[in-house]
Amino acid sequence: MSAPVRELGRIGFSEEQGSLLEVATEFCREKSPVAKVRALIEDELGHDPALWREIAELGWLGVAIPEDFGGAGLSLAEAVPIMEQMGRRLLSGPFASTTLAAQAILSGGTEAQKQAWLPKLATGTVGTLALVEAEGDWALDNIRCAATEAGDGRLTLSGKKYLVCDAASARGIVTSVMHRGAPALALIETDTLPEGALRRETVIDETRRAYALDLNGIEIEASALLDPERARTTLAHLHLAANLLAAAEMCGGTQAVIDYTIDYARTRRQFGQLIGAYQGVKHPLVDAYVSYEQALSHLYAAAHCFGEQGTGEIATRMAKATADQAFSFAADRAIQFHGGFGFTYDCDAQLYRRRAIWHASQYGDAGYHKKKLAELLL
């Protein structure tokens, strides 16, 4: 049983989103079969460059970039159905990283940085964010890395960043630092990094490529700083944008892992009958599906009001919290119902469970967002 396609008349679901969802559903199903996903796990780059060029040609990278900078002039809400279907098919690539890098420059960059970088990001140049430090703090303005004056209009960076997604493919990395006692963002061109500055990390989700970035001793021009007056606002925007895209990818993954489990329950026999006939299997699957539908509703509600002050934050945190719970539960049940096979790496449920753990670790899990929601609502 597959989840039904949303109707265009649904509240918070635009015609643009409907069109993108239709195209993304077909594209991701055709281009990212699970055999290819597993093959790319063994690939050093972790994604298919030819497929990335196709994604760029579809215009998806420019969906949330204004037309003045070569984009489609839509919003982050229109990136949600694309991200959802990528999550459903575990499609590997730096779409989220590049979209978030563009959001950083769009929200907090200088006019010169926007003119220089946004057209490139919209047409396939890879960008990424380096915001996570050793403590793994989900409050993005808690920063220990620093930028200090080096004279002649240059800054010297110090500290280390972790879980920098797709850094080896990126041409630009937006990183957070403390500068003159306040949070700041700097744009580093990766071709200026010294040898050894990037080190690949081993992470739970092996479809991802994450790197540690050693900033110690790296010098940049002072002009590489994004607008200092907008640094805190930009960090807050990035936090919510990352959670919105993560919720979308998790909803797609939840749908896929439920479908995967139902297919198995319809074919696997035990004690003379299909396991799907047992209440111990049917009822948890219904629970998983109900949770998925709730998460999906929260997701598109959050996308619809993302830009609204106050309401957008509440809706986005709700979306991430419900998606985290739904995805984790569905993937857990998938492993359980596949029996001994479910605990092996050959079972595709393992890929989805690892993806769920990865997203829970990034920008806040369900418990974190519920705590923040309590502060906002009570």
C-alpha cells in the first residue's frame, strides 16, 4: 500500500509544489533504485556527478533563489517536495547542502557575494555549511571557532568544524566563527584550503559524505565575511531551513520504509499464513502510517508558513519533531518485522533507520524541538 498523492486543493499545498512533486517522484524513482544507492556507498564521492548535472538542468537548485540571481524566484517551500522524494528514494547528492548554502548567502550575504555566488549555486556549483563544532550544540550561535585580525585586510581562522556535508564536492563553504566578540559567517573557497584541511568522517548514514574541517591557520580576506549585522538572523534562518528540509527528507523516508514493510508482510509466511494477517504486525503498521500522515501534514503546514515570523518557527519545529518520531518508529518496526534478516545490512530497512538516526542528530531531535516548542507556546 503506497501513501496517496496529495491533492492540489489541500491547505498549504501549492500548484507549484504539486508540479514539482510529480516530476520529482518520477525522477527519483527512475534515477535512484536501491541497487544504485548501495553502489554509491562504496564510492568515494558518494554521489553520481552525471545525475547531479541532470538535477541542475531541471532547475531544482534555483527553486528558492530569486530570478535576479538566476533562480526560479520561488521559495524554500517549493524545495520541500523535491527533498521529500529524494528522501523516499535515498537519492545521494549535495542538494540540501547547496540549497542551505544559497540560503545563507541570500539571507546574510553582501550584495557582491550574492552576485558572485547565487547564480553559480543555482546552476550546479556545490556549496555547503560548516556550523557544527565538537560539542555538537544545536544552538548555532554557540561558537568557539574564531576569526582574528591578521592585518592588511585579512583574517586568520582557528578551530575545527565537524559534519560538514559534501565538503569534498563543494566550491564554497559557509562557516560560523566568532569575530570581534560576536557570531559571524565567512565564505571560504575550497580551492584555497591547505592540504589536509578536510578529513572524511565515518558517520552512521553511509549514504552521506561528511568531513571535519580544520580552520587553524587558514587566512581569508575580510571581504569573505557575510554581513556582520545579519549573522544572528542568518543563523536562526539556517537552523529552521535545515530542519524543514530534514523533515521533508524524513517524511519521504517514512513513506518508503512503510511501503517496504507492507510488501514484505504481504509475502512472508509464518505458521502457515502471511505475517500481515497478525494483529501484532497490522496494528503497528497502522500506527506508523497514521504518524506518517501527521508528519506530512505538519511538513506542508510548515512549508506554507515558513516565512512568517513566530508561526513559521513553531510549525517548523513541530514538523521536525513529528517527522523524527514517525521515521524512527516506522524504521524500527521494519527491522523488527523482517526478523533476523532485518538486523543484517542487506535489509534495506537498515538504510532508512540509519538515515533517521542521522537526521535526529542534526539540528535537533524530537525532544529538543518539543522543549523549544514549550518555551514558545507556554
